[in-house]
Amino acid sequence: MKGEDVRLMLWDTAGQEEFDAITKAYYRGAQACVLTFSTTNRDSFEAIHSWKLKVEDECGEIPTVLVQNKIDLIDQSVVEPEEVERLSQSLGCKLIRTSVKEDININSVFRYLAAKCLSEIHEQEKEYSIGNGISPFTINAFGSPTVNGKNCRNGNSTIILQPGKKNQRKKKNIFKGSCRLL
């Protein structure tokens, strides 16, 4: 995205209620969400509100996109375009209509969420920047972490970022905008 590497980790909970206890564990730590329903499955459409509530219970408010899939089967649709629009507005989510089969708008979903995540990360970097404008941490999605331009470790790794020590009256969650999708 605009010269920045973005690594997305995806979990598909498949909306199966019988695995509800397990899926909550998947939600924890997610930083973005794709709520998907099928054009041809009314139950999936009607479940969207409850899925969003479950995600919010575990993750708080995170960037979320509403996806209507199987638009290639519009002649078999069980939802009206107007009710889809109303759902999108009531959830406060961007609506993207897709077809996995026809490869329509699939990349748009992930580009949108990656851009939202990057925007939040950049805002947090501004909030935590040191007086001279240097960010207290560097985000490197691929490869080794760096400090002052030098590698700290060999190979790919998971990096836990900590803000530089700074007196603050209000604590903020610097990890809120990282790009981990549900």
C-alpha cells in the first residue's frame, strides 16, 4: 500500500454458531473485521448484526467492512439491495459487493481494510512521536526488526512494539491499529 508492505492474517470463523466458544478466541486481538453474507442465504444476512456484536464484545470498535458475496447469483438473491444498504448504514460499515467465483472486488475488501489499519497506525505514530519527530518504533512487517537501521535478529519474527518511555497522563493502546483481520 503506497510503498508500504502490509501483512494480513485472516481467520474464517464460518459463522457456525455451534463453535461459538472457540470463535471468540479467534476474535481476541483482531484489528479489523470482514462481515460477509451470501446473496443467496438469508440466514447469513440476518446473522450479521449478532456477528458484529460478538466482534465488538471481544475487540471493541475496529475497522469493519460489510461484504455481500455471490453477486454473480443476483437472479437467486434472497435480499433486496435496499435492505443491504440499510444494514450497511445501521452498522456504520462500508459495503462492498463481491463474487469470489468471478473474482469481483475481492482485492477491494482487503485494500480498504489495510488502508484503514495503516491510517490508524500512522495516527498512533504521530501521537507517540518524540519531540524531534522521530517515531519511537519502526514497523517492519517482513524481515528482521531494526533499531537505528541495524538488524536486531535474523529471519522473520513477530515483533511486539513498545512505545518509548514518556510521561503520559492518559494511557493509549498503541496496538489498536495493527493489521490483524478477523
